[in-house]
Amino acid sequence: MAPEPRLAAHVWVGAYLRRLSLADIPAYVTRHGDDTAGAVMVKCATLDGNATLWRREWDFETDTLPWTLIATGPEAEIDETTRRESDFDPDLWVIEIESHDGRTLLDQVGLH
């Protein structure tokens, strides 16, 4: 099986922001990474002082790259996690969503 072609990071981010906008979910680029090959993390602030953090991680059992919840907790701790990750990976993108119910749309077809 041939590997799935990957979109340039800026194309994926633009399409994701558009989907969020159409769903009336406010979202912002809080860290602009490498336009071509930057990894993307998605922070979802639930506007109650808490947040979740998502990134794509390889699943060896299914040979896919699904979005995985990597952290949940106080928003300040999530912000610290994204800061540490961006210090380690200067190409990293960070998208922040504001969603009371925690909707990220990352489970929709086309976002995997």
C-alpha cells in the first residue's frame, strides 16, 4: 500500500480554520510553523480555565496517523506544554480553538 500523500502544513491549517469557521468555532493560529512540513498541535480551550491538546501520532497497529489527545487540564499547563514543544520543534504550528463543549472537528473525514 502506498503512503497517503501529505498536504503542506499551511494548506491543511487553512482548510481546518475554514471548517472551524463554518461551524462557528473560533480558532486562531497562535504559532506559525514551517509552511511545508511543520507538525500541528490543536489546543481546545473550553473557556472554563481548562483545555485539551491534540496532535497526530502514528498508530502502528492500524498504520494510520490519527489525532490523539495528549494532554488535558488547566489551560496554563496546556500553554506551557505547547511552549516546551515549540522550543523543541521550531517548525511547529499551534492552533487554538475556543469551544465550550470541546468540539475540535478533528474526527471529521478529511482531517486525518
